[in-house]
Amino acid sequence: MTILTISIILLLGIFALMAVGVPLAFAAGSLAMVVAYLKFGLPVLAIAHKTVYGLATEYSFLSVPMFILMASLLERSRLARDLYDALNSIFGRIRGGIGYVTLVISVLLAAISGIIGGEIVLLGLVALPQMLRLKYDRNLAIGIVCAGGSLGTMIPPSIVLIVYGLTANVSVHQLFLGSFLPGFLLAAFYLVYIAIRCWLDPSAAPKPAETRQVPFSWPVFLRGVLPTAILIFTVFGCIYGGITSITEAANIAVGMTLVIIAVRGELSLPMLAQALTQTLRACGIILWVTFGAAVMVAIYNLSGGQRFVTELILGLNISPLLTILLMMTIFIVLGMFMDWIGILLLCMPIFVPIVAALGYDLVWFGVLFSVTMQVSFLSPPFGPAAFYLRSVAPPGITLPVIYRALWPFILIQLFMLGLLLAFPGISLLLPNLAR
């Protein structure tokens, strides 16, 4: 078989198997094994054992289950609800205040855990009913919850960036520094959009005088804000202060989370068991997809796939910037149908060498990828943010309603992507200062 034939078999085979319900991990892995056997014979199948063992023993990968466990514990705690009440007692007095509070909480939760599913579910349970009760514009309320809850893919400690760093052999610490400013800048763009929307259309948010205000209370404020501040200081201090590695910081953060939940009187054996079960399930999915995609990429590269794709893309005779745009387009299109980890593990081993050959910084490219995954989380037909919200939304809020509400935020994300393409220094400022 020629490399062109292999490429066609793998590409069409994956989508065909996924269309009939085969999970990506098994679709990629099984196709890779069949192609390897037909082209090289039985001995080459040992490459699967080597690839899986190498990933399973990667020390930095241990941070992934730790951050997932941390998010699972926080999801079962009342910390997010207390934080919402604390901030609402201050900012709920201004027009659109609950929208601002919801977005700020999204940023704080993203800075703690880096997982989007739990954030959107929490905000859908806590903030969305409150905004709908106070007659906020339904589309605005839905957009704030979904877009804000998806910020975990950019704001450190992002699981997306951790897996990208392992796949592309890039420092996760540098990636966290590179995504710090773009992540908070994107959140700031959301805040500006909410303010402009409320100014142009006062009916999009209630007048402060028409809402019943929650009286400010220092005990309520400290109960909500202080634990969150401790967790953020722990995670960011360990990582950016150079005290520990990413993996060690994740373990310390889990320990601190357990202490905080215990002090708040919320820790119990059933709660811990549920969090551990959710973590095992999430890690099982990530690991299987990682193993399957990694084996497929290894077989493909052994067949000459890396050289084939490189020659194909560079042979288009387009500028380096257009090459990057082509890759971003591929990410966005694939994001409409596939999960981020499948896209990352299938594409990055092939695209990263091309990006390096073009002279671009791989930290910058990783931040670009995280922005495209922001778009994919909101894009139909399979944007996961919409499905997460639909699982807890009132009956009248259907998937079509959610998707119609998300387009302004998708445009903001695309604007952010264009800004990073035009001004790479936004994502490279902090990494360059740290080098």
C-alpha cells in the first residue's frame, strides 16, 4: 500500500467507524493495527506496546487525573454557590450584574480546575435560573454560561494545554504562561460584550431597582471568596513561583481542596467515592483515546505519513501564515464532530513538525489551538458546551435555542484567534520574560 492509500483508509475509516457508533479510541487503534499488519507484518505490532507504555509512564500526565479529581470534588461542594452569593451581594446592584458575576465565577473556576463540563453544569444550575427569573435576555444568559464555562480550555491549569505539551514536547509551564494573558483577555472581551449589550438594549438585563438585592454580609462574602482565593493562590503560586512541577502542584491542590471541603463540613465518604468514580471514568476515556490515537499516529508516521503530509502542505506554495490558517480551519471543522483530545492526538504529531519547520513558536501554536477548541466547544452540531447546559436547563431551552444564543460569543472567539495570529507577542510576552 502507498502512503496515499493508507491516508485515505485511515481518514475515511475513522469517520465511518465513528458514524456507526465505534468510539474514537477503538476506531483509531483497530485501524492502525490492521494497516500495520497488512503493510509490515506481525512483528511491527509491538510498536503499540511501546507507544502505550511510554504514555502510561509519563510523569507529567499524572497531573491530568489530579486536576479532574479536584474539579469533581469542587462540583460536589457548595463552594461555587457560596462564591456566587458572595459576588452577587456586591455586583448584583448594577445593570447586568449577575451576568458579570457569572463570568467572573467562570474565570475563577477555570483558574482552579481547568475542566469545562463541571463548570457549565454548575453555572447552569446556579446562575441560569437566577438570570431567567430576573428577566435577563434568554440568549444572553445562555451565552454567558456556555462561553464562560468553556474558558477552562485556555486559563491555566488547562487540561488541553497539559496534553498538548506532552504531545508536542513543549514545556507545560511555558504553555501556562503563554495562555495566561489570552485567556483573561478573552474573558475581558466577554465582559465588554455584556456591557455593550446591556447599554444598547436595556431590556437584556433588569434595572437594579427592579431586583431584590441580597444584603452584603462579611461572613457570607468570606465564606465564598476566601477558599477560592486560597486554591487559586496555591495552584498559581506553585506553578508560576517555580516551587513545584505541574504534577506536584496538582497533587498539592487536591490536598488543599480536601482540607477546605473538610473545614467547611462538606467532606464525606460518599462524596469522596463519587468524586473518585467520576475521575476514574473521565481518565479512562482520556487514556483510551490517548492510547488509540497515539498508536495510529505511530503507525502512520512509520509508514511515511509525516513526510507525506509535510510535503503535501508545503507543496501548496502558500505563505507560512496561510499554512497556519489552514491548520486552524482544520481544527475548527474537526471540532464540529470530534472531541478535543482526538483532534489533538491525531493532528499534533503531524502538524507540530511543520509548524517548527516554518519557524513558528510552538507555545504560540498551542495557545492558538486552545482558542480553536473554544470555538469547537460552542459550535454545532456537537458542541459539548451546549449538551452540558441542556442536561440541566429548563425544558423550554432546547439545543437549537442554545446554539442560536452562542453565535456572538463564537464571533468574539474568532476575533481573539485573529488577534493572536496578527500579534503573537500577546501569548509570547510572559514566556519570553520567564526564559
